[in-house]
Amino acid sequence: MDFLIPSAHAAGAAPAAAPGGGGLQFIIMMVVLFGLMYFMMIRPQMKRQKELKKMISELAKGDEVITTGGMVGRIDAMDESFISLEVATNVTVRIQRQAISAVLPKGTLKSS
């Protein structure tokens, strides 16, 4: 019945010491992991933010845009931080510039 209970054996010699450089390998692994995270997550996000900032700075009167809330309209008037957006005939909404999420191609909205 010895096969059900493992036998205890006395330790013969002291276990061998861990090879040197274990800390260095950990540091290298962390640097590689951070590098991967930078190129997979941080850099693309910074690129998207830069493109969005450029798009917002290039807005002009008459551009057709989509807001972050999903409203679609044509830019009627602009100032430094706000935009007047015509969403329907004689219906104008004033929103912040940062609320613009995309610029549509000209002629997307049809005049009624």
C-alpha cells in the first residue's frame, strides 16, 4: 500500500544555489514588456489624439460633421472654443469644438 502514500526521503545535500543573473533577466523582461506595451497601446493612442487635434484645428464654416453624441450637421459659425452647428433648417445648436468626432465628405447632407 505504499503507492497511495508518497514516501518521505531525507534531504541529502543542500540544494544548488540559483544561477547568477536572475535579477538581470527580470529587468530585461520588464523592459521588453514595457516596450511592447508602448508600441501596442500608448503610441497608437497618442497618434489618434494628434490626428483628432489636427482635424479640429482645420474645421471651417460649411464643413459637415458628426458630434460625439451622434448629431450630424453643417458648421454655421465658429469661434475659439464653440461651434454653431445647423442640424436642420433653421435649427442651430451650439457645441464645443472638442465634441466633433468626424468630418464628413462634402455633400453628405442633402439640403431640404
